[in-house]
Amino acid sequence: MTIQSSPSTFADRHIGARRQADIDSMLKAVGYDSVDGLVDVAVPDSIRQARPLALKDALSEVEVLAELRKLAAKNKTAVQMIGQGYYDTVTRP
């Protein structure tokens, strides 16, 4: 098994094994014949969802940025009280 010490792309660093040979090597190392078999042992039934996720179609970068701007526009500016001597109780002398 060859381990790449410094993956060159974001996908290489974060998505994990994508080639079947890499997946087979990983499964052999941990003692399972399939990814489903590994998941069956690793993920308890109590936290599994019975139906597939209902995800919207992927957005482009420009669309995501527009959505994030809309979301950020909902933020309300407030006065920060932490660290400025504000306490919600008064301790008598």
C-alpha cells in the first residue's frame, strides 16, 4: 500500500478514496469486503436515516455567494457587551 504524503488537490485531501483500487486496499486493511459492510458496523441503526437525503441541485460558486449575501443581510448589528464591564447581576459590597 502506498500512502501519498502530501495530496496536491482539495479533493485528494478531503474527499477520500475515489479509485476502486484504493477503496479495495482500505477495506482489506480494516477487514471488510465492502463499504456497506464497514458502514453497517460503524454507523448504529439508531442514527441512520431510512430514506435518501432530499438535496437540492448543486449551485455554482456565484449562486452560493449570492445566497450567502442574502443570509448575511439578515444579521442585525448589536452592541457587544462581553468584556466591557457589563454583568447581568449586581454584587453588593
